[in-house]
Amino acid sequence: DQQVKQNSPSLSVQEGRISILNCDYTNSMFDYFLWYKKYPAEGPTFLISISSIKDKNEDGRFTVFLNKSAKHLSLHIVPSQPGDSAVYFCAAAGSGSARQLTFGSGTQLTVLP
Amino acid sequence: KAGVTQTPRYLIKTRGQQVTLSCSPISGHRSVSWYQQTPGQGLQFLFEYFSETQRNKGNFPGRFSGRQFSNSRSEMNVSTLELGDSALYLCASSLRGQGQKETQYFGPGTRLLVL
């Protein structure tokens, strides 16, 4: 049973436009969410996180939105750059039985020059 | 500050053999978590060690085991290797461990190929 789902395996965006990556979760105990970026042959690199007490967190070109009622989060990248081309994973964690970090299956973002 | 390091980076084994992977966390981090990544799959949680104790375990068979040393370095062992164990094995470290609303920092991974 996948508790964190990224339903789009891939996304292509033109350079300079907005990239929107989506993630859904099912476990109501999750209260901390993260996005990681992964290049081939490298480990995931932390991008941005958000706690469930907030609905938006911004860091430069990256903004994460959290909709708790819909159990949905999204990562916006504006403007997109070719160097952003990578696999993006969302991850979620909580307390108790949900304390371990649970990852989605990833979305391959390709930013076209 | 040096990042998380993993050795070896690449490994080829045959079915039935065993393998040991090593992970050195960021200095000062006491938690080390291990993950398996296979094509098309997200990162599947294997286990977490904190202060030399296994604190949490994922849904993997007993062939997968680990340990942590007093300097927080961790090893993961897989016995009786199967073809399906071919994967990228990632370790991640953090200061206080899972469930603490903090970032986990990943190493580059060990790519294991089982023939």
C-alpha cells in the first residue's frame, strides 16, 4: 500500500516556465513533508520541507504548497532551468508508527532549453 | 563539513554470496538510515540505527541486517544474495533521527549488481 504517491512518472517543461510536481499521501499521521532532487549516480539532495502547521514554504525558485484536507502537496519551480532536470521525490513522515520517512516513486523532470 | 560517504560505490556479486556495505554519516549525526532504490520504485526503507541500536525496521527479509558502531558509522549486510537484490543502496544521516522533523542527508549510494 503506497502511502505517498507521485502519479506522474515524468514531466517536460520549457526553460523559463513553471514546473509543478505533485504528490498525494494517505496517512493522516504524516505531519512533515520534504522534497528531494536526485541526479543519476548521486544520492538524493534535500530541496525544501514543510510542516503541517504551514500551507506554504518558499526558498528562492522553489515553493512547496500543502493542502492538508486534500492530502496533497506540490512543488513549484519558477523559473525552470535546464539544470533542474532530475528525478524529484516527495517524502513524508510523522510520529509514532508513521515516524519513518516514506518516499514516493519519483517524477522525472526534464527542462527543455 | 564532509557529507555522508558510502563504500564501495559499485559492487558485483553472484547469487548466494553475501555483501557488506559501509556508511559514514556527517560528523555529529547519530542516526543512520538505509534505503533500497530499484528502477521505477521510490526509496524503500530498510532500517534506522541510532546510538548503536536499531530503532526502526522496514519490511525486508531477515537476510538484510545492519549494525552501527560507537563512532556512528554503519554497515549493512545482505546474505544469500538474490537477483532481485540488485539495486542502489542509499544511506542517510541526521542529528536526532527519524520522527524528529529534520532533514536526512544522503550519501551517493552503493550500486549492487547480483548476477
